[in-house]
Amino acid sequence: VAFKPLSASAVRRLAGICAPERVVTDPALLVDYGHDESSEPACLPEALVKVLSAEEAAAVVCLAREERVPLTPRGLGTGLAGGSIPTQGGILVSTELMDQVLEVDAGNLMVRTQPGVRTVHLQAACAEHGLYYPVDPASLDDCSIGGNVATNAGGARAYKYGVTGDYVRGIEAVLADGSIIRYGGKLHKNVTGYDLNKLLVGSEGTLGIITEITFKLVPKPRHQIDVLVPFDRLAQGVELCLRVIRDSRLMPAVVEFIERGGIAACNRVLGTCLPFADAAVQVLIELEGNDRQQVLADCVLLGETAMELGAREPLVADNATDQERLWTARRSLAKTLKQVYPQVTAEDVVVPLSELPATVELVAGLQQKYGIPIVPFGHIGDGNIHVDICRTITDDGKWQRVRSAVINELVDFVLARGGQITAEHGVGSAKRHLMKRALGPAELKVMRNLKQALDPEGILNPGKVLPDD
Ligand SMILES: Cc1cc2nc3c(=O)[nH]c(=O)nc-3n(C[C@H](O)[C@H](O)[C@H](O)COP(=O)(O)OP(=O)(O)OC[C@H]3O[C@@H](n4cnc5c(N)ncnc54)[C@H](O)[C@@H]3O)c2cc1C
């Protein structure tokens, strides 16, 4: 698609649609909007527009169409796939000022929210009414709930509670033709026609701008106990995760792991926040329920299983202070790796559970083979392993070659084992070149047809998700 540069008259019209102070064109003020948290190259928009409503967003979309300029939706820019980087310039539509939780409807177990609300604030608003929005990406303090919907974000509790899309019950969105659709609502079930919620969930800003979401909520169990289990061998930690998952007597909310490289980065940046600094791996399991005695009994069972596998004495965190300490470390993991290394490429593979031992072993082997830190961690209970490839090579050309070689081996391996290239971070611009390996021509054709039907001029977030022909 041939786009045009954004003209001065178009900028004036944008200022007429939104207030002039919400239209930014000064490159110095756009620097923070030219990147996300991935290692994708930065690229500035020609204009940033901070919309306040679906109607404003729709008017901006109509203008972009008329002017033939691309348009990239943006939440709070914590993405790890380059999705909100305006790689072709044009207009960046930020939802950051649409930051109101509109209604917590305790009677219907629903919350209605604008997209720019931080996930942590949405959770807090629901908690005030004794309700739980359980999806908890590690970035929850910094990311927007609209961004979570657009990437179908997961998190540690996805093991028990599922991902963002599992809670979406209604969506309002602006499509590429400027129309505003409202699908679903405060309904726990709804199969009226094609599921437009599902279509927009995970669409990474390529099919519409999400302007309001209705989520279902759940009650929160009264008691939580976190158990951190250290092992001297990586394989033992993986085995514990598998046993816990397959043991019907245990119903954990969280099954996470942190390998040695991640433990070291956390402790280096945050001080010794994680005990057992010399462990090869630490497994973090959260047990929960309404009956405290039952949760304690589960804890004993977990401890016995861990000791059978050769664990060291686990750390049990059963009060808010200890739990916060553990979770601060876990949530900061990706950030601390970025502080230790000048560049980190975050891979996000997912495999069937039975392939976890081999996948973790592969990553350890890649680290040996290429002689760079490659840190696996994350949501192992879902089969989702974050593989952070950390730059220690100064020469640019060599680093690019080594990085590509690692990614290629990892991707070939997981695809051969029935896995996929991303479980929660999305494709964005970072993984677009892998899509022809990840999906067949028939599946890609369906996706291209959907994109063509909804956005024939290709103005919404071009250069993302779908590969070039
Ligand atoms: C330290 C760290 C930890 C993280 N941990 C997790 C984790 O545990 N789980 C997880 O899933 N992710 C995680 N992420 C990735 C990231 O936080 C999520 O992808 C998050 O959902 C992005 O939200 P955002 O508001 O920052 O969106 P952005 O980065 O601004 O945008 C992400 C994508 O969504 C689109 N988008 C944003 N808002 C809208 C909208 N209103 N309408 C349409 N499209 C929109 C953008 O175009 C882009 O394609 C982590 C990131 C960091 C830096």
C-alpha cells in the first residue's frame, strides 16, 4: 500500500477533531512514542493523537482514510513485539487518556472500562467491590487493559484462570471504515453470529481500535500461599511442574519457573530479593482456596512431592509481605534482564506440556553452543516459556548472526514439536517474518481475507502480524 505523508492541513483537521493540545507533532515530544519494550527499531509517528472517545477515534480513522495515511493504535507501549511502533509513520492513536473504569457491576459480575486504564487499576477497582479480575501480566503496573485485549495478554495466573480473552464479554471498537461496532455486553454466554469479541481479541491493532471493554469477573479465593522451590538441576524443576499439573489433588493458581540467569539478574538489580541465589532453577507455585486448612494440606503435599524429586527446603510465603517480595522479584524479571544486558530479545514460545523437558533442555544447549546468556523463565504451567536472548557480543554483525541462529533453532524445534512461536506477546513486527513457518498458506489466506474485508486500504497498523506476500 502506498501511503502519503501527513499534510499540514490534515494536522489542522486533527486538531479540530481533538483539542489541539491532544495532537502532538513535535519530534522531541514524540520520542517516547516511537518504541515499545521490544528490541525492534524505533520509528516516530508524524502525529500523535490522544483520543477521548470512540467518536473521536472514528473521526481520526476517517481522516486517515481520506488522506491515505497509516494509523497505529497504542496503549501504554509495554508491548514486546513492536506492535505499537508506527513503522510506516502516520498517525499514532493513543488511548492513554481514556483511563476511566466506567462501572463495576457487582450484581452481574461485570466491569465496564475504557481501554487506557492500567491493568493494576482495573484489578483494584474490582477488588473494592470484593471481585477479582485475575489476569495479571507481569507488566500490570504499566500496561493498559486495551493493550491486554489487543494482544490477548496472559500472565502467571493464566494457568488456572485463563488469559484476557477469556474474560472479554463485550467490545466497542472503531473499524477501518470509521464505523463503531458494539458486540456482546454483560452476558456470560452469547453465540449471536460470528464472535466479534474473539475477532478483535489479539488482533494487535490491525482490525480496529478498541474503545470500551466489558469483562466478566470472578470471586477471589480467601487464602493464598506461595511456595518457592529451589533445585540444583533444571530438569528436576521442570519435573516438579509437570507432577503438580498432573496431580488432581493439587489445584494451583500459578506454576512458574525462574532459571539461574534470571535469579542472578533479579538479585543483581533488586538486591537479594530471591533466596537460594545459587539454585539452578526455582519453581514458584501458588496454592489457593477458601479453606485455609486445605490450602496448608496442599502445601504439605507439594513439599513432599518436591522433596521426593530432590528439592532443597522450599520457602513458604503465607503472608502479604513475603508474597509481595516474591512477586516483585518475579514481575521484575524481564525488566532486570534489560538492566543487566544492553539488549534483550524476548522470545515467547509455547509447546505441549509433554515437550517442556526437551524444550528447556534445548534452551540450555543453545546457551552452551552459542556462549551467550539465554534465560528461560515464565509460565511453564501453560507450556509457555519466555526465552530471553541477552546481548553480550559487541560486534553488531556477529550479534545479529548469533541471535538469528538461536531464534531459528528454537523456532524449528518448537514447531517440530507441535508448538508455536508466541503464546502471549503477539506477532507485531518482531515475529512477522516467522509467520510463514508458523502457519500454513490456507490459514494465512483466511487471515489475509479477514484483514482485506475489514481494512481493504490497509491503513490500520500496517506492517504488523501478517507477513509480506
Ligand atoms: C516487563 C514486562 C513484562 C511483561 N509481562 C507480560 C506478561 O506476563 N504477559 C503478557 O501477555 N504480556 C506481558 N508483557 C507484554 C505487554 O505488557 C503486553 O503485551 C500488554 O498487553 C501491552 O499493553 P500496552 O498497553 O502496553 O500495549 P501497547 O504496547 O501500546 O500495544 C500492544 C499492541 O496492542 C495494540 N493496541 C493497544 N491498545 C489498543 C487499542 N485500544 N485498540 C486496538 N489495538 C490496541 C497496539 O497497536 C499493539 O499492536 C510484558 C512486558 C514487559 C515490558
